[in-house]
Amino acid sequence: MNVHDLKGKRIAFAASGGLDSCTITHWLTAQGVKVVCMTADLGQPDEASVDEIKSRMLASGAEDFVSLPLQETIAELGLKVVQAQACYEGRYWNTTGAGRQAIVQGLVGEMHKRDLSIMSHGATGRGNDQVRFQIIATMLDPDIQVYAPWRDAAFLQRFSGRQQMIDYCEQYGIPVKATRGKPYSTDANLLGLTHEGGLLEALQTPADLVIPIMGQWPENAPDRATTIELRFEKGRPVSLDGKTLPLPLLFQRLNLVAGRHAIGIGLHMVENRFVGVKSRGIYEAPAMELLATAYAFLTQIVLDRRATELFAGLSDYLSRQLYQGYWQDLGSRMARAAIAETAALMTGTIKVSLYRGTVRFVSASDVAHSLFNADGSMEAEGSFDHSDAEGLLRVLTLSARTLARAGQTRGVGDSSEFA
């Protein structure tokens, strides 16, 4: 779609309240488009209130503004990521991918209420978000049309980048917070922050250029550890230090305590975007890092070897699915159903120590489905008879002996490669 297709029509625009949102809203309005701005309340820590976003969007020409209360939704998605240990490429806790899933779910629901069929967003043509917005929306409603300004020739002719957008906002008196001197951009929700772009696009720029919002760098953290206790019941964290908390508030509290101790702060990553290019980001995800680490300690106690192997594969698969926007397809639903089987067994209390960027195990108790017992002890206890291992080793070495005698293994000092 291009802007000429939209003249006189009413569209839903996913507005963050930032530079892109304000510029696009004003530009579309000037082209004769009726823009209903919809902003998700995801508990984003970089915004004082959604009301401030509302005032900016209305000042930018929006016909109407809708705040979507989605903190519960994003918290539940974050928990699903924790339960699946769905960390993309081993470093990134999918905070933006989960955020986009929550936003589009809320946006499509509101569009149905208002009988709107065209959705728009400010995601660039080089990133993952354009894919996420469009795939998620299409899966939820295959009849929705999507207009992406950053893929419209008319918009690209007017705006080539951030500086031209700032010029435009200054020209028309649009109240944006963006400044020419900000060295990077930030995207935020309850689960975490993504810092990217600007000076961060140079690998010569150190990660500590970023000024953390959800915590502090390890060298500024307290020089004394703090111990906390998390209680899980059937995969859900239900209390912190004995105090029962609803999930969104639990995330808020963990963000505070973990961020103070530099947990999940400043995670540098050069990742593979879905569109086929590499990008560099500096991430903050204090609560996710802390909660996922504690949950991992619990899975180590509960899952056996074969379940652990399958769980690892499902974790990797779901991390890619969420990253790419396929959280609702059949494959993801099948994988999440399997993860739910493991989550149902995760009941126990985990105590950890937080100190300057590290989460250390302290203790585990009341683990209902624990497989850890005295059978693995080095002492004379448990039901494992040492002498029983003699027959086991005879069986296990049978195939090894056969392989060696058939010339299929390397002998001592043999470093040659097989032909």
C-alpha cells in the first residue's frame, strides 16, 4: 500500500510516542488520512505516563488516541519465554519480540471493535519489527491490510532518516523528545530495553556508551550481595521473599532489585536479523535474566536426561519463532504445549544471591518433582550399588571394543584423518 491508497480513510496506527510515530502521524494527516493512534501500555520504564504519549500524538494530528492496557499480557508472554528458556542466539531474552506480539494482539482486538481494517506502524524496512507486525496481524486476522510508511516511496522521498524527521518536527512544532545529539535509540517494555542504532552501529563503540535505564553497570552496583527467594508453583513465580505478588508487579520488583545489582544490564549482542542482515544491540532485561536463571536451576533438578535434550531443542525453536513473529502458528503451539508439560512439574523454592552482574545459586527446597536424591552420592548411601556398574560397563564397552577392532577409531598417537 502507499499513502495515495489511504486518502480519506481511517487507519489504526501503532504509536510509541517517539520521533517516528509523531512524524508519521503528522505526515499522514497532512496527506488526508484519518489516523487513530493506538499505544500499548506495556509498563515501559522510559515513559513517565501514557498520558504524555497521548498529548504528543494528538498534537501530531491524530484524530483519536487509544491506550491499550497490556501489562498483564506482556507479563504472561514474558513468563512463557522464561518457562521455555527461549533466549535468542543464547543472549537475548526476546523482550522486543514479546512486546510486538502483545502490541499486535491488543491492536487487532481494538481494530475489530472500531471496524478498522488497515493497520500501520513505524518499523523500518531493514529490521525485524516490520516482519513481526505484519505476520502477527495476518495470523490473527488474514483480512487486515498493513501500511508501512518506511516501504512507501512517497514517504522515503520526504524522509531519508532521523535528521530529516527532526527537521520536520521542528518545522511544524511537533513536541518530540528526540534530539540531534542522542547517540542511539531505545525501545522499552516491562520485560526489558533494546538500545541500538546511532553510534552503537560501530563495533568500535563500547557497550558502556549506553546509560542504563533499568539498572546500573556492575562497577556501580553495591559491593555487598543480596539474597532473594522465589517460590514457583506449576511453573509460575508466585512469591518473592515470601510475599505473594501478581505477575506484572513481580516483574516490576525483580527489575528493581536485579537492575540495582547490574543483573541483565548491558548485554552486548551482534545478532542475525530475520531479514538477513546482522545488527548490534545493547540489551537490558533484569527481571528476565534473574527469573530465567532461577527457573533454569529448577529445571536442572526436575528434568531427566531425555526430557532435558528435548527441552533444549524446543527452547531454541521457540526463541526463533518468537523472534520472527511466528508465536501463534501450529509449530509454536505444539512446542508450547510440550513446554507446558514441563512447567506443570516446576514447583519449588529457589534462593539466589545477586552480586555485581551475577546470579549465584544458594539453595533449593520443597521441589515437589525433584529427581535429585542420595543415589548419586559419593558416600555410602542411596540404592545405587557400586558393584552393579561392572555389568553395565561390560555392556557399554562391547560396542567400543567392536569399533576399535574394526579400525573405526583412532589409536594412541594416530592423528591422521579418515579418507
